[in-house]
Amino acid sequence: MQTSARRPRFHTRRAALAPAVLTLALALALWATLTPGSAAAYPEPGRVTGDTGIHDPTMVRTDSGYVLYGSNSLLEARTSPDRTAFSDAGSAFAAPQDWWAEYSPERNPWAPDLTEVGGTYYLYYAVSTFGSRHSAIGLATSPTGAPGSFTDHGEVLHTDSGSAYNAIDPDLLIDPDGRWRLTFGSWGTGIHQIELDPATGKPASGAAPVRLASAGGGIEGPTLVRRGGFYYLFSSYGTCCAGTDSTYRIRVGRSSSPTGPFTDQQGNRLLDGGGTPVLESHGSRVVGPGGQDILPDVDGDLLVYHYYDAQRGGAPTLGVNLLDWSSGWPVAY
């Protein structure tokens, strides 16, 4: 580019400002990497290989490595020795349960959540059909968490078309005081929670669901965790299961109580549609990330989720990223 004799004052000023501009640019770049919802903050999924096609993943670390379960095919399973290479490992169940047919004629369970408690693995899951509120949450347990090792304990909670909530997408949280809470729900009725009896893993006597979050554009798949004195409620907002047309994105709110009220980083209530973005569609291939779970591991908390890979025809694909909590809010990296 040519310069004229009229420009030296401008160039001198620009040179004087350059260090300040550079400092500001670096500060903004750092802010972007630490601010939930910033486009620059969204990382690529961590490297995973092998059998990584999955919906609604839940993952735990066992004595024999990592095991992952997802929706469909009797809760299809993947295993990994190192959290990178995953292999098809069958399913959680060896055979469908008869009672599933009441809610799913195909006897096809969805959206599992696996939690180890005192050496026993508790697997909560949903049975329903797409778009229906005639749904149920079931429970199975295993001494190892291994595929095919689960014993089913039947229905935990059910709903029908007239219910004020939908019994799908369960997630178990155990309070520091030992109280068990099952968070669940979907779409127009929002996210709810009910207290469980630890002796049975089913609703405590007299327990009734309380509503935690809602969103007019759809909300489901809750995950509730406690970190640093706060309870964080992650949910999937939007629509799933439509390949590259999916609009899923993961958002979060927090509360000092496990029953809320939950608010986002700007103070908006999750009951009013609020939610701080954690992960959204980004880049050339990551579409509709959601169906998330949180796994505490040796190097930090993992955000485990599925997304639709635009470079693989919109195939559902496992995503894994670490979370940074240093700002008081979860930031994927």
C-alpha cells in the first residue's frame, strides 16, 4: 500500500499506540477463551477414535477402564482403556425388559445415566417414544458396571399425556448430606427433580417433583453437579436427532441449593428460559452438541456429549472436553 507525505503523523501515532493496542487485543483474546458463550471459547472435541457413534452418552471409570453407555440398542456400550480409543462392547442389557413395552413398543431405552455408589453402579434410563409424554424412568444396578451385567429393578417414575412433566432423561445427584436427587424432564414441561430413597433408588415416601428450568424452544437432558459450593444445572436446549439440522446446545445455570432457583451468569432465571452457553455448534463440523454428562476424572471434570459431524454426513459422534471452573462457571477446553 502506498503512503503519502500527509500520513507521517498518523503513522507516528499508530506506532505509539501499537503496544497498547496489542495489550488490549491479548486481553480480549484471553477474555474470549475464559468466557462461557464466546465463539472463540468453543474448542474442537478432544481426540477419540474407534467406535465413537453414540447418542446421549454417560461415562464412568471402572477398575478395568472406561465404560460408556448411550441411547438405543438396549443402551449400547463402548469401552476404552485410555479415554481415546473406544470399542463396541455390546449393551447394558442382555435382553429387553417386558415392562418397557408399555412405554416403547420397540422396547428401546434411551438417555442413560450411570453413577457408582459404594461399589454398586446405578443405571437410570428412560423408556418412551419420540414426542410422547407417556414415558417412564427405569433403574438397573451392577457390581461392575460392565456391559451385560445389569439387573433391572423396574419402573422408578412414569408419566402420561396429562402429566405436568415428562419422565425421561434421568440424572442422579447425591448431596454431601447423603440425600439422593433425580433430575429429569423434557421440552415444554421443563426440567424437574424428585428426591429418592437411597435404600431403593426410587422416590422417597411423599416426595413430589419440583420444577427447576424451562425454555420455550425446548430443553431436556439435565445434568446436575456440585462444585465449589454451588449446584450447576446443565441442560440441552433446542432439538436433537435431526443430523445437521439439529439445534442442540449446552447451557448452564447455578444455585446455592440443589432445588434452585437456578440463574445464569447474567442473573436470568432458568425457569424463565435463561442459561449461560457452554457449548454450541461451531467450526466446520460440530453441529448440535448436547445429551451431556459430567465425569470427574484424574485430570479434571470431563464434559461428555454427542454432536452431529457435518463432515460425516451428520453422524452422531462422541465428544469429550475438559472443563475449567476457575471463573466460577464451566468453560470447555
